[in-house]
Amino acid sequence: VNAHRSAAIRPRTRQEIGRTRRRRSHRCWGHLIAAPLWPLHGANLGTLLRTCDAVGACLAVPRLPWVPEALARGNTLRHQTCVHYTGDPLRWLAQQRNAGMNVLGIELADEAIRLADLPAARVPTVAVLGHERHGIPPDALDLLDQAVEIPMIGHGSTLNVAVAGSLVLYKLAGLL
Ligand SMILES: C[S@@+](CC[C@H](N)C(=O)[O-])C[C@H]1O[C@@H](n2cnc3c(N)ncnc32)[C@H](O)[C@@H]1O
């Protein structure tokens, strides 16, 4: 009756998974940078950092007094991950643009493309995440090359920053 069913699924053990992973964190590839430039919740930063490690991206964040400690607490990986401290977010974004990075806003905006239509990044890309309450500030919107929106069909108006950033990073990395 169930001939279409394959054999039982056997999740890989920790040891088996570990053997397929890098022994150390990847170094700074500078190809993908997740940029939560107006962070409010430390838990989001730790979660994003894990996604950055998984897809080969760096994290860029201002060194607010609580940020290094929040990253250390939220990062449950054994090895150091690639974190760039930005200083003033607007100045840093302008520098990235001048250096030729593609600056992609992750935001709910009429001008945004849908996540399904976002191709893997062929040029070095900064993925900018907005303030957890107010979104990407107007001054920073002027520094974006394009924007991507993650469609939502439920009741909630937005995703949290770590979820939105992780979905976009996986797409940019070409792993989804
Ligand atoms: C909680 S939302 C910000 C609040 C929202 N802009 C507002 O003013 O009500 C925080 C950030 O998460 C990202 N985000 C959340 N949901 C998103 C979605 N569906 N598509 C794209 N970005 C999203 C954006 O970067 C946004 O600025």
C-alpha cells in the first residue's frame, strides 16, 4: 500500500555532521555581509551570527555598549565568527557603496522585489536590516541599491530581524 514510501529517515549523528564541517570558522570572505545596523535585541544578533557562519557571511553591527556581550552570549558556536564593527551606520553604508558593494535593503516596501525573485549574489553584497521597531531609517533608504521583501500571508505585520535576515542570506548564498 505504501510502496511509494522510502526507507525510514535516520537523522545524521552529531559526529557524522561534525565530520562534514570546517574545523575552524571561515575567514572573512567579504562577499556577503548581514548588517543589522539599528539593533535592539541581543537574541536576534546571536541568531543571525549562526546563520552568517552557516552561509559564509560576515555580520556588521555598530559597537553599542551592549553588543559585544550580546554577541558573545548569543553565539553558541565554539569558534570565532566574522564580525565587523561599523561605527556610524550611515557613514559605513556610504563607504560600502563607494567600495562597490551592492547594498540590498531587507524591507517591506512597494519598490522591493519578492524573495522568490532574488537571485544568488553575483557581486559582493551588504544585506541591510532595519530597526526592530521603526524599520530602515529614511536617510539609509537613500543609500540602498535595491530592496527585497519576504511575502507574508498571516496576521502578523512583520517577521523578526533574525528570521528575515536568515531567509535572505540563504537566498543570497544560493543555498535555497
Ligand atoms: C520588525 S521589522 C520593523 C518594523 C516595521 N518596518 C514597522 O515600521 O512596523 C524589523 C526589520 O525586519 C525586517 N523585516 C521584517 N519582516 C520583513 C519582511 N516581511 N520582509 C522584509 N523585511 C522584513 C526589516 O529589515 C525590518 O526593518
